[in-house]
Amino acid sequence: MSTPRNPVVVIPARMASMRLPNKPLADIHGEAMIVHVWRRAMEAGIGPVIVACAEQEIADAITAAGGIAVLTDPDLPSGSDRVHQALQSFDPEGKYDAVVNVQGDLPTIDAADIRAVFDPLADPDVDIATLAAEIIRDEERNNPNVVKAVAAFKGGRVARALYFTRATAPYGDGPLYHHIGLYTYRRAALDRFVSLPPAELEKRERLEQLRALENGMVIAVALVNGVPLGVDTPEDLERARLVLGA
């Protein structure tokens, strides 16, 4: 396999959110949050950007902004499934050979970070790429809500993922890495991934990416300089408004 030459970006979005109802349409300076994420993805300049929408209201917001929206089954079990279904609908002939999955709740994501998650696929052995940043806040080291990427960077910026965990790992002196849930899949890798049943460690850790590792797929991790602000609560939304209003 060679470096993908025709990638596409897909942003999965759905209205259901326990802590912030109707999250994709949350207003940030006159525009829906999902539109801000779409703009950051467009700025990355990787390829066309599609928003995989579980509801018509999200699609309406994206099309009004000039974007491409694809409706997906609202009952799909995960964002990966939503990305896969949208891509099958948008590109049934398989023209696009890689897909960058950007979370729909990252309105302040840096376009450079979106580009960074695509770069590791230059290695022909890599099936999936993702991001991490070094943990600098002590309280994150033992926080199970902060997923750790276990990888040996050896002074470089890209390494193979050995594991992902909610535990404090690896043991001993040295840096820990906060996993950031952006992914790039080779098209065939995404097809395979969504066809696999949930795996044992995936269910135990509640981390979908472990399904790939348990089934022998190669995940590369690219280091970036910081963790983007994810919007999950009203407080997060206010922080995003402050950042984007600066």
C-alpha cells in the first residue's frame, strides 16, 4: 500500500447528547458549532469535507453554510459506523482511498492537527492513524476520562500504538500521552473495522480503537502540541465561545 492520494474528511454529528442537548447546533457567535468544525476541516485542505448527519436539522445547517451533508441512520451504534455509511452513500464507487474522521464537537481544532492525523499513512504498513499530546497536567495522569495512548516515540513525532487505556500507563518514569480521538483510515481498513464485532478489551475499557488492535490492525500515533477543546457541557461551550471570540 502507498500513501493515499485521494482522501476525504467526514465529520459525524448527531443531536443526542446527555449533557448538552442539540450540541451540534449550539450557537457560537452566530453559527452552529458543527459549522465551525466544518470550517476548520475545510482549512486543513486535505480533500472534500462531508458532514455525516443523524438528523435533518444538522444537514440544513451545513448546507446553508455551503457544505456537503449526508444523512445517516440515527440508530447507528458509533461515529465510525456513521462515517462509513456516509462515505458509502457519497462515494459508492470507492474513489476516495482514505477517510479522516474529525469529531463534530471540536470547534477550536487547529487545521494543522487535522493534517497531522493524515500524515502517518505515508507508512504503507499503517492501517489507521490517530493523535496524542503529552500530558502536562498532573491531574490527568490518573483520570480515567483521559485516555492514554501507549507508544514509544523514541524522540520522533510518530510511533505505533501498542495500547490505549483509561489506566495510568505505561508504568515508571517518563511521559504519558493523552489520546485525541481523530482518526484517518485507509478505505479498506475502515471497511474491515466496521465489519468486526466488538472485541473483549474494547468492551472492558470502553475504547472502540482496541477492536482494531485486537484484530491485528496497525495504528500509528502522531504527536501534536496540545489537546483541542472538546465541547461536552455548557461550561465547555462557554470556553469555546471565549476562544473563538478572541
